[in-house]
Amino acid sequence: MKMIKKIAAAGLGLLFIGSSVFAQSLADAKKAIGAEQYQKAKSMLKNLTVTQADKDENYFYLGWVYLKQDYLDSAKAVFTKGLSVNPKSALNFVGIGAAAHIEKDNGTATTNFNTAVSLAGKKNSTPYLYIGLSYLLPVSGSATGPNGSAVSPADANAAIAVLNQGVAANPKDAEVLIALGDANRSQLKSTDAYNAYSSALILDPKSAAANVAEGVLWKYADNYDDSQKQFQAGLAIDPNYGPAYREWAELDIRWASSDPAQHDAKTQEAAENYKKYISLTDYSVETQMRYADFLIRAKDYTTLQKVATDLTASANSNLRVYRYLGYAAYENKDYPNALKALNKWVTQADAKRLIPLDYLYLGRIQIALKSDSLGILSLRKALTLDTSQVDIYGEIAKSLYTLGKYQEAGDAYRVYVDGSRHATLQDHFKEGFSYYQAFKSQLIQQQTVKTTKVDSSLLVKADSALSYLERKLTKPNAQIIYYHAQVKDFEEVGDRNSIKGLAKPFYEQYVTLALAKGVPTTDDDKGRLVDAYVYLGNYAEFKDNNHTAALDYFNKAKDLVPTEPRVVYYFATKGAGKSK
């Protein structure tokens, strides 16, 4: 996608004016957090922890900003300080729980969330709000940044449950309803999400956040016009509400990719909207990291590499920038710099922050640099890292399939098709074909390396995948039927006299489908028909003891490929002198 480069040159060059005149109330700091003005909020809250050092809420919101900016250790230190100020601070227990949740320490998270609930007043919905939001935060190792991270069903359900408790505690808290809508939207529960956002707007018609949240709902439903109207409605309420421009920019990218007639106009508009977002937040490393997340979704890797390279020069740069640099350099075919950047990220980042996509890209880079063995190791690492992020397995499977690493490809496709909403019937076919090829390779190797063990479970997996595919197809597909026949044929490898006929109905169906297209002309088509005729001939010969039928099948095979070894053998032995 051609992205407008003005963002990098102009948008990121805009500084927030008037930063030394920040208001010092907690309400203003919370408003700045909601508007994603994190540097501004952090400055105010740091000041509040000095001028109002006895108020535990100040520490919680400062820690929350650190969480949003991916500074986990700083967040935990501030939450702990808040608890030292007030050992019964419900919000700071939420903060400790949120940090534990991000680190996938579910036991500690649950304990602290439960403590927070026990300390919250009966009508105090705020602890419930932030527990719910904590479950929606990206955990360590999630695939993308805060805007695009997938929320697991378990986390979403936990968020929905606790947010409903918040609604019960205070039915007039619009923020709780917006968060409840977000939790439902993360699981594609669109009706529930819409009801929550609508209820929030009834309570607070002037909520820019609720309008924008509803616009995001329409965006993912591909209702672009209504989505844009909601973003505009949010900006009519608060022209300085930056997240509206960010979501609008991401809508534009989605719109541009689906409507070629508006591609250029929407791409330009996306650049302008993101420039406005940046101008309304702050020119910080964190904002630029957010911009990098946007560029990945926009697939503008040229600009991403420039932004990421510039960020590496900053003393305060987040190590995660090397992930962006590695991804971008690979997409731009700058493989040496891609390897250097991604190796730095993978070796220096906390292991909890690494995701399957990191190892997928590392593997691709290594393979591009002719280090196939290292590349395969990286792809295998991606396979084992986090099975909850199923969509990435489609990418991993594709890479392994291309390399001919069929058993690993089959395993990756299996995870992908079992868990992803985006898996296609072609992915199911590749799963089955991969397992079939893996077994076939083992069988061939066993002919020369007698110690090779053949894994018959591969055939079971191939059979399952192809059976599923056949049930889902609207009409039979000759190629799929052929490979299914081959799988069943392999299940009978051994003494021909004990042939069971597992493959017989599949080969018969294949013959019917293949001949319906006319006489085969390509070597591949002839070879497949010969496979079918040879199997059916052997079945007739050894199972039915029907030598006439066997001869007929082998004659048909001979007509197609007279030199085929199995055909030659038949006529040299059983069919001697009987050829037409």
C-alpha cells in the first residue's frame, strides 16, 4: 500500500504546545489519559504525587499510564508506593493485579483483583471498571500493540463478568458501559457491544469516547459510512479528542484496501487524520510507537523502517522498536539489517514479550539469507511459543509448506484451522496434503534407511482433514478425492492379499470425475488415473478373484502409460499373454 510520507516528515514533527501550563487536578489528568495524552498526564500525575502525596489515587493513575506505555516495572513500583500510602487502596490492588495479568501471572492477578473488590464500596464502580480494563490490556507476548491486540475469550469473559458487577454497583457509570462494550466487541458480540455503547450515550450524550467506540464497532462490521459519522460526532463534541482521529485513520486504511475507487483518497485522508492524532497527543517515543503499530496495519513498511530507524537513535527508545525495524526491513528486502534488528529484539527483550510473529519473521529472514536450518528452528520456536495466537499459525504454516517441511506445516495448519475465524477450505486442504506428504516421505525414506520409523498417525490426521473438506464442498473435487484415495491406499500398505478396499470407493469416484473431463492429456492426470486403475485392478485380482476385471483395469492403465512399472509387472506375470 502506498502510504503518504507526510506523517513522518510533518506529523511527527508537531510538538504539543503549552505543556508547561498543565492543570494539576486529578480530573484533568484522567481526561488527558482518556485522550491518550500520556506524557501530559504523566507530568501532571508526577506533580500530584508530590503535592498530594497522601492521595493513593494519584499513584494508581500514574501507574496506569506506565502500563499503557509498556513500562511494567515503573508501573509496579508506583502501585506499590500507592499501597504504602494507603494499604487499603482498592485501585492500587487493581494496579498490582493488572501488572500480574500482563505478565500472565493469573494467580496473583486474581488475588489482587479479589482484594480490590472486597475493599471497594458498594456503589463504587471504579475498581470494577479498571479490573475489566485490565483484562483487556495486551498481555506479554501479544501480537500487536494496545489497539490491535487480540483478547482471549477467557479474558474477555472475565472482563464482561466484572464489568457487569460494576454496572450493578453504579448503573449510571458510562465509562463502565463503554468498557463493557469493548469487551463484547473483542469477541464479535456486536449486539451486546452496541447495547452497551448505546446505554452509555443515553447516560452521557456528550461522551466523545462512546461515540468513537460505536464507530469502531461499525468499522469492524465494514459499515464505513456509519463508522465515519460516529468519529465525526465524537469530534463535534470534543475537537481535541485525539483517539477519534486515530480510529478514523485506521478506518481509512481499511476502507482504502476494500474500495479501489477510493484507495488514493482514503490513503491520503488516513495520513492527514493520523497527523491530527499525533498533534493532539504528544511527540513522545510512545506516540511514535503507536504510529509504528498503525504503519504495520497500513502495511507501509518504507515509512515504518524510517520511523523505527529514527527511534533507535533516541536514548529513551523502547527496545520494542527493534521488532518494528526487523519487520519493516524484511518487508523491504533489507535482510541484513532485518536480521540485526530482530536478533537484538529476540535476544535482549524479556522472553514474556516475545510473540510467534517475532520468530516467524526471524525464520523468514534467516531463510532469505540462505540459513535454512536456522530458519526452520525459528519457525519451530514460533510454533511452540503461544498456541492462543492462532491466526499467526496460518503464516507459520505457509512458510513451512513452501519449504517442504510438511509434518511441521501440517501441525501448524491444524492449530490454525481449529482455532481461527479466518481459516479457508484451502487451509484445510493444505493441512491434509501436508500430513499425506509427510507420511509418503517417511515411507520412501524407509526403503533405503531401514531404521526409519513410519508414523501412521499422520495418515489419520490427513484423513480427518480431507474428510472435513469433502463435507464442506458443494460438489466433489477430483484432486481432493484423489489424495484421499492415496491416504486410504497408504493405510493398506503391506501384503496385497490382505487388501481391505479402504481406497476403493475413492478411486472409483476419482475415475468418474476425471473421465467426465474427457481423455487426460497431461502426464500428471494420466499418472493419477493409472494409480486408480492399478489399485482397482489389484483389488479385483486379489480381493474379488475377478481376473477379467483386473485385466480390464490394467489394460486401461496400459493405454495411458504403457511403461509404468506396475503395469509392466502385471503383464509380465498375472496378465502375461492377456493384453489386448
